[in-house]
Amino acid sequence: MTIRALMAGTFIASIAIIFAPGVARAACDPPPPTAKPTKESYWALQRFGLDRLPSGIDGRGTVVAVLDSGVEADHPLLTGRVIDGADMLHSSATRGREDCVGHGTAVASLIAGKAVGDFRGIAPGTTILPVRVSERTRADDKRAETASPQKLADAIDLAINRHVDVINMSFAITADRAEQSEADAPEVRSAIARAVAADIVIVAAVGNDHPKNVSFPAGYDGVLGVGAITGDGTRQQASMIGSFVKVTAPGENIAVAWPHGTRNVQTGTSFAAPIVAGVAALLRQAHPDWTARQVVDQITATADPSLGGRGSTTHGAGVVNPVRALTETVAVGKPFAVPALAATAADPAAVAAAARATSRRHLALWLAAAGAALAALTLLAATIRARARPRAEEIARDRAVSRK
């Protein structure tokens, strides 16, 4: 999602027009999927090999705020994962648990989607806090509702007050260098600083407006800006380039959840960012004592080498690797170590089966030993008989001679 708009003047005026008295909001009617996922659409999961993550590490106990277009809470891939959030666009009883464009549902599924068939989110045990801030999915869609800078700041503050562990922002306010002041909103910058001070991991898409070279909130201090790559590791052609790219993740032809319980295929940095946010949730579960800075350092330090080279403006530190982030030893203020998991009660059926297998092995070994002993005795007896036969014949001949 790209918000390419002036952050003052005209932008505020457009918001005022949207919310003018008597203007009714259009019915919530999400668009149908544009493509049906194929086996190739799940390439990111195949790349990561998430079955190699430490047992029990799935993001449970963590909360990720998704500042987006809302989330379809009753989607089969997300049921039980989405709590009440907020709607910064219109007074709504849905509390962010409704998605009229599909974008937020797609993003949330990549973070916390259940493992069903070929699909799973990076951290399927985490909880999503949905906050609706924009329904603009294209830069040229000037009619779509977007939050004002102050409303965006309010959304960030809400996430801070709800004590979330991670904030994901799959949108970008982009500009050319000469227009940087127009894209940099003081209200949003201050809210980001408050979130950093609150020790929250902040993840943001860098935007799909290449060759523009200014991107916020990815460009703010303390934000982990995420670019997109294709299946062969090259930069996705629209993914922006700049020092705000701290790491990259798969972002082309990605299978996602879509409203009305369906699935879709999407492309862009919007769908690379939640992959990284999911990894942050895994690390926050595994290491609740780590700071947000340590989590970010671990993600970048364990990123796979990329075509751009480490620290490049195209790939940042490299391509995120969830398994390496959770299993490799990297200094982030103190040695990394996979946490010990609580012992679980043994399955009685499994114990009984193991006992039976052990008993069968013991019986087989006993029978083998007995068979070997019997074979040895048989061989010994045969040897004794073979040696005794000539002696017996000799004795018999001697007796016959003596009788004569």
C-alpha cells in the first residue's frame, strides 16, 4: 500500500472532503481475488523451511499491531487470531475487524495465518491487533480513504498503549529528494519515536515507487524498512532503493488470505514487511528479555547474503531468514541461545508403543543368542562324534584280534 500524497495542505483538505457532513461511506464490498494461488505461489515458505524452527516457537503470547485496511477476523486462516482493534477512518463497531479492500487481511495472514495445506504465516501463534488507517492500495487512487498524519500518529499511540510487541506498517509515504519535507510528517515522526522508546519492534514497507528515493515511515530512526525480492533473489522491480532498506523479504507472487474466506496472489513490499514482522514476533516469544534493538540486530545479522551485497541500498543486510534468526549464535548484547522448552507430558500411547518395541527387541536378541548357542552346541556335538568314531572302530578291531 503506497500513500503518495502531500502531508499538509492538499492532503488534509482531501481528508476533510471525505469526512464532510452528509457524505455517506460506500458499502464494504471487498474486490474478488485477482488470481488463484498455485504451488509456485508458496515459494517463500519453501525457501524458509519453517519446519526447522525450534519446537514450540510460533509467536504465541506476542501481539502484532497491523496498521492497514482492517482485517477480516473470521477468515478461516485467521479465526481466533484477531482481537478488537480500532478504526481511524470512520466510526465503526467492527473495531478494525473488517476489511473492505483485502490488503490488511493479506498482510495479517502472512504474519499469523494458520498452517492449512500449503499455507502458513510466519508466526501462526501470534495475535493480531488490527488498526484501520488506509484503504488506498494504489498510489493513483485518490478517492480511497486514508488517515491524516495525526490519525496515523493516533494509531501508533494506540498500539503503544495496548503494549504490542511489534508494529507492522505496510504502507509508505514516498517522494523525490526535493519533496522530502512534504512526505515527512512531524506528527508521525514523533509517534514513531514514542514507539521506539516503548521498546516496540517497528517494521515498515519501503514502498513500491522506484525510482523515488524518499520513504516514510521506513526512513524514520528505529524503523526496520523492508524491501521486496523475487524468487531468484533479485530486487522486485518496484521496490524502492535507499538507505532506508534495512533488510529484504519475498514480495512477488505471494499467496495470501483474502476477504470472504478466499486466497489471492499479491506482489509488493507490503507483503515483504509482514514476513519480517512475523520473524520479530518469533524472536520476542523466544527471548522476552531482549530489547527491540536486539531483535532487529538479530534479524539483520542472520539475513542471507543477497545479490546487492551486505549493506546495499537495494537489499540492506540481505534476505531475512527465520530459521537462522532463531537458531544461530549471534552477539546482540549477549550470546544468543535457543530457550529451553517446558517439558510436556508423555503420550501414554507413545510410551506403551515404545515399551512394546523395546520388549520385541529384547525378545529378538534373546532368541538370536539362544539360536547361536544351540548352533554352537550342535557343531560341538558333531565334532565330538566325528572324532569318537575312528577310536571306537580301533577298539573294536583290538578286541577282535585278542579273541583270536
